[in-house]
Amino acid sequence: MFSLLTVSIAVAIVFITFLGILTRYKKCSSDQILVIYGNVGTGKSARCLHGGAAFVWPIIQDYRFLSLRPLQINIPLENALSKQNIRVSVPSIFTIGISTDENTSRAAAERLLGLNGKEIEEIAKEIILGQLRQVVVTMDIEEINSDRDKFLSSISQNVETELEKIGLRLLNVNITDLRDESGYLEALGKRAASEAINKAKIEVAQKDRDGAVGQALAQQEQRIKVAEANAVAVEGENRAQVTVANSTAEMRQKKAEAERLASAAEKVQTARSLEEAYKAEQTAEVARAERDRATQTANTLVKAEIEKRQIEIAADASAEKARREAQGQADATFATMEAQARGLNEVLSKQADGFNKLVGAAGGDAAKAAMLLIVDKMPELVKTQVEAISNLKIDKIVVWDNAGASGQSSTANFVSSLITSVPPLQELFKTAGLHLPDYLAKPAEPRPAPSAS
């Protein structure tokens, strides 16, 4: 347990030490100067590093950064005394920055480290104002006004020398204006302007004179040249006309020859074209005749073949139609007969089953079974017998009743004979091969005639 705790503490110490080392390794960007101060070596106050990186030892060393970004300083120099004891104002803009030179940057680390941009600007402003006054006092106003390069060069030399002492460098100088209280510069400007105007007027007059003389000479030369040119032109025109006439005659001759040759060639070409056209037309006519003959032959054969195929198709269709209709009728007749047979078979089977059951109900006696059928059908039979005379329509009956010898009237005989015209039940059953029971078939006994009183 103790060993594990010791190892953990050792690992923690190593990790913390490693993190400390990493945090003390400082990188310097391109627009900065890394200033390491403290114990940086014997006789050195600081070590400056532009770009790259360096390890800053803890406890014995520390670091800060100096910015290399340029600073613009407005220098409103007013009433500076010139060499001629004339006070002038020279407002200007100076651009400065910390130098990357090793010695100069060490001076900046010694004198500007820890100051902000505003404080550095104030220090540089005072140095520039003093040096600018010293440069102005050593030069005339005309020299300052006319020779700006010399003025700027003097300012750069004096100012940059003083700025390097505190680690700064002069990057640019821009003189925005130059004025004086006495109006000397204005007078110089007017004099210069007047001189320039007079000089310009003289030059203009000289140029006008030179222009007039030159114009006259040019006109003289122009007239001579024009006359010479006209003479040369007339001579040239004459020669040109002769040349044109010769050329025209030659052209007409050549044109006539060309037209003759062209006409002959055209006629020859026309004859050849007609010959070729006639040959082409002959070939075309022969081809057309062959095409028409082939077309007629093809049309006749194709038409005959089409008619033949139509007849064959119509015959096949008629035969197939008749065959299908006959087959359909046969199938329909067969189906009808088969249905009727199945129906009759079914009726007869049901009747046979009914008869068998009826015979069974009659104890196996067929006669009794027939009697049962007759009894069942008796109302229909009687109804049928009665209906035989029920529909007779008798408008009127004329009876001459003379009371015959038997004592019966003619009317009674007529009705009796009418009843006897109905077929007896016994005869009907005999026709069917059956016999009625005696109580139905036995005739009624005659009643005794009433005695005469």
C-alpha cells in the first residue's frame, strides 16, 4: 500500500513537472518580439527573439512581448524658426515601429518594455518634434520649399538616429503642408507664378511667330508641290488614258475571243448534255417499262393469290361454321333428350317407388292397392264424368208430353236418356282392366210404380 502511494505521488510530480515545462515553452509570432529577462547571461539585461520559440526557465526567468505593429504619429509643428529667422509651420505624419535589429530591439526591451502604444507614441512624438525643429533651423525657406528630398533626408537622418536610442525605427515621413507667418512662401509662389506666366507668354509669342513663318513657308511649299503634283498628275492621267485605251482594246479583243470560245464550248457542252439526257431518258424509259411490267405482273398475281386465299378462308369459315352449328344442334338435342330421359326415368322411378309402398301398405295385395288408387282418384273420376255434360248449353227445350203408355212423361224420358248418355263407371274401369267393388258397380233396383188411384 505504501509503495503504491509512493508511485502515485512520483507520477503526479512527474506529470506536474511536465505540464510546467510545457507551459514555460513560449512561441513568438512574426509581429512580436519575445523578451526574456532575468538570468539570461552575464552582462545581458534581456534576450530578444523575433519569431521561433524559446524555453523560459521558471523562477529565474520571465518574459514579455513587444508588438512590431507600426504606429502613426501626427506632428503638428508650428512656428518653427528657419535659417532666415522666419517662422514656418510644417505639419507632418511620421510612421514608426520597434526595430527587429538585435541591438535596437534590446534597447527597446530596456526602455519600452511594459509601456503601451499611447505611452510609446508620446515619447516618440517629443523626440521627433525636437529633431524636426533642428532640421528646419538649418535650412532656408526656399530650400525647404524647393528641395523636399533634401529636407526629408535630413529629417530621416536626425530623427532615426535619436529613435534608435530607445529601440524605435522610422518607417515613413509625409509632409502634409508648409506655411509661414510673414507670407514669404506666398510671395515666392506669386513670383514663381509671375515668372512662369511671363515665360509662358514669351514662349507663346515665339511659338506664334514660328507658327506664322512656318505657315507661310508651308503654304509656299504647298503651292509648289501642288503645281508639280498637278503637272505630274496630268502627265500621269494622259499616260493612264493611253494605257486604259490599250487595255480596253486588248480587253475587248480577249473578251470577244473568250465569248467565241465560250459560245462554242457552250454549244458543244449543250449537245453533250442533250445526248446524255437522251440516253438517260432512254434508260429511264426502259427501266420504267420494266417496272410497269413487273408492277402489273405483281398486282395480277398478288390479287389472284389474295382472292384465292379469301375463297379458301371463306370456305374454311363456312365449313367450320356449319360443323360448329351441327355440333351445337346435336349437343343441344342430345342434352334435351338426355334431360327428358332423366326426367321420365325420375318420374317412373318415383311412381314405381310409390306403387311399391302402396302395395306394401295393402299387405302385398295388388288388387287392394289398385282399389286404394281408385278410391284416391274417385273424386276426380266423378268430377270428370259429371263435367262431360256440365258444359252442355241448352237454350230451350220444347217437349210435347203425351204421357205414353208406360205412364211416364216425355220430359222424364228425355232427362233419363240424357243421364244414360254418360259412360258408366263400370265400363270405364273395365276398359282399364279394373273392376269396381260391388257396392259401386251394382245397379240400383227399380222402384215399384205408384198405383193408380
